[in-house]
Amino acid sequence: YSSISIINNIYDHKKISDLSKETINFNITNYAINVGSYNKIKRHDILLLAFSKQDKIRTLVMLGSGGSDEIYVKNLVHQLGIENRVIFIKFTSNPYPYIKNATLTIISSDSESFSSVTLESLILGTPVVSTACGGPEEILGEKYKNYICQKGNADELADKIILASKYYPEIAPCIY
């Protein structure tokens, strides 16, 4: 083998956009979203602690189900006293209307390979804040480096949520 080629993941932008227009019975505004199963590597503890430390975004939608930490995550919401600010929605085959209408997508993982949620959020025009966990960093790149924080740092993640709620660069199609 004399050369290596990178084959990028292929996403149907039009299909994602069309699916995001599906009507859902959800009347919440000014919310952040986190999409995925409840596993330790997703660091929902950091997500919830960071969310509780800021007041720019009123509601957090947790879209997903399953995983070894689901009960722990739900208990942590109560321990932090943010049960009136967090909405749990079970996994759906079409998460795009929820992502499109969110103020922000938050990724708090310790590790992500390629992050579909990051790319799908950007396709739908939803800003992304993430920990430095691999895939999201690669997708966000230099232009959005101010919206990436250290893994495991709830204070810094809270700061990035506040920053993104005040200002986020235009999401140009070239990013995705």
C-alpha cells in the first residue's frame, strides 16, 4: 500500500433536514439537548453538574434510553435539584425535530469516535458545545475551538454553554 485515503462518513443532508420538519408535540423553547444512551463514558454527571451551574438555557432535554447509568442519571437530576429543568424523552427514530429546535447540543463524553450527533446538529443549524473527547473536536475544528472544553470539567463546560448561548459563529455548510 503506497497511500492512505480517508473516506468521510456520508450523511444525507436533505433527508436530515426534511425529517427535522416533522411535527412533534413539544412546546418548550430555549433548551439544550443531549442525545444518546446512559453509559458512564457519556459523563452525564458532568453534563448535569455543568447545566445546573448556568441559567442562560432554561431546560435540558435528555433524548435517549438504555444503558447502565440510566437510573443513576435520573437520581442525579433530583440530587442536583434540577428536576423542573430536565426533560427525559425516550429514544425516537427521528430525533431531528428536537435537535433542530434546540438552542444548543451538549456533548459531555470522555470519549467519542465519530460523533453523528455533532454532525447532525450542525447540519440542522444547532450550535454544539463539547468536551475534548475525539470525534466532536475533529468535526468542530479550529473555527469552533472556543466551544470545546476539557473532559471532566463541569465548570468549564458551564462556561462554554454560557458562551455559546451568547454568541456562536455562523454554521457554514463547509463545516459538515
